[in-house]
Amino acid sequence: MDQSFHYLLMAAQGLFQRAVMGELSAAGLTAGQPKVLDYLGLHDGSMQKHIAAGCQIDPATLTGLLGRMEEKGLIERRSRDGDRRSLHVYLTAEGWEKQRLVRSTLERLEGEVLRSMTPEQGAALSAGLLQVCLILAENQEVLQ
């Protein structure tokens, strides 16, 4: 196996994503939806452009993703304070239920990975990944 930084970073993300979707697809979720549900769990009522930035998803791709999530009854888009120019995205009751499932799945899988490391290794990995994100992020706000 290639042990270059870029390969290991992409492989780790891909393997983690596959494990997440392996569990959440049984709940009817498709690629991209867990990330959005997790983000909205912390930022319910966000504008679409903030969701795109926070989830590292192209805005055009997010539009289709949100449409499918709205059709499934996971989210609703509505204006705030009568401003029709910008819609805010809110989780529905069903969306909150799926969000809790996503969060518990992510926490459990993260725990499995981190239990295989010493606390120092886990902390160093988290710090290193944060540094990678800070270096590569064009805008620091996208990491919130």
C-alpha cells in the first residue's frame, strides 16, 4: 500500500465514509445526506451557502441533495423574517431522528478507530488533521 500522505489521507476518508454509509444506507440515507444532517444538527436554520461551505460540498451539488432530502421529508426550506431572497434550511422531526442516528453512528465509528490508538496518538491525529484543514481552507469559516 502506498504510504504517501495524500494517499493515506484519501484512503482513510474513503474507508471511514464506506463504513458510515454501510450502516446508514439501511436507514434510507444516501451519499452526502449524513454530512448535511450532521451539520444541521449543529446549525439548524442555516442558509444553503453556509451548509455548502461547512460540508465542503459544491453549491450546485448541494441544491440537488437538499431537494432530495426535502422530498424525503428530512428538511424544509423557508424564508426568515419575510426575506424571500434567502431560504434557510431546517430539520423536520424525521430529519432530527435521522440526524441522531447519523451522530450516534459517527461517534461509535470514531470511538472504534480511536480506541485502537493511545490517547496521545488520537490527540496528535486530530491536531494534525485540523492543521491540514486550516492550511487548505480558503476561508476559516468553512471549518465551523
